[in-house]
Amino acid sequence: MLGDIVVNAQRVAQQAEEYGHSQKREYAFLIAHSLLHLVGYDHMEEEERLEMEDQQRRIMEMVRIPR
């Protein structure tokens, strides 16, 4: 077991509205982002951030939920 992912449904709704996309996309993004953290990715440094964003983009493309 790597850890837990907890997603707040109210926050998902707020962020989806704020960013102008669907709740489905927001859930998928948050789960992908969280999973990457669980396997060791981070975004504290610029190089890490770019790598993590690339991995997030690839995951979202694989599940066919584009930006």
C-alpha cells in the first residue's frame, strides 16, 4: 500500500467551476496528481514541477480527459 487519496467533493465542485472545466476532469486531475505524489513525484523545484506536469498530462491523455 502506498497511501491514501482523499478527495473532497465540495472542493472538486468549487475548483471545477473556478477553472472552467467539468467535475469529472477535476476528479481525474486530483487523483492523477495525488497518485504521482504517492509514487514519489513532487513539484517544489522547477525541474520537478515540469516533470510532474508532464506525467499528469500523459495520464490525463491516457484516460482521454483532455485539458
